[in-house]
Amino acid sequence: MASAPIDVRSELHELIDTIQNQSVLQAVYTLLAAQRQATLPPVVLGGEEAAAVAEGIRQLDAGQGIPHEQVMADIWAKYGR
């Protein structure tokens, strides 16, 4: 037998009321506030862009990524602090 649909809004209110951890509450607040302010439509990548992202993911999976520290050092060396 299929379960009855839930009232998501009411369930969410109840769940939030049970949270005692302030960090979790702040994270939920931040997420919901950002959603309320979101006005831009999602970005859909074109063929070349999607291919470039896929290639980057392939490189990362192959262990060919560049550590953040190295990227930042290169930027500071090129453009200064």
C-alpha cells in the first residue's frame, strides 16, 4: 500500500523545531535564505563547455589535478600580492 503524501512544509517546520545545534540551524537558514534570493536560472553548458568540464573531471580522476596551494602560488608569482 502506498504511503499518504506528506505536508512537506509542516514536516519541515517540525524537523527544524527539533534541531538544537545552532550550527545546523545556521546552515539551514543560509540555504533557505539563498534559495529565496535566487533569481538566476540554472546555467546550461554548451557542447564545448560541457566537454571542457568533462575533460577536467577526467584529469582529476586520473590524479592530474593541481593542488590549490600551487595554483595560488602561481597566481601570486604572476600578479603579486
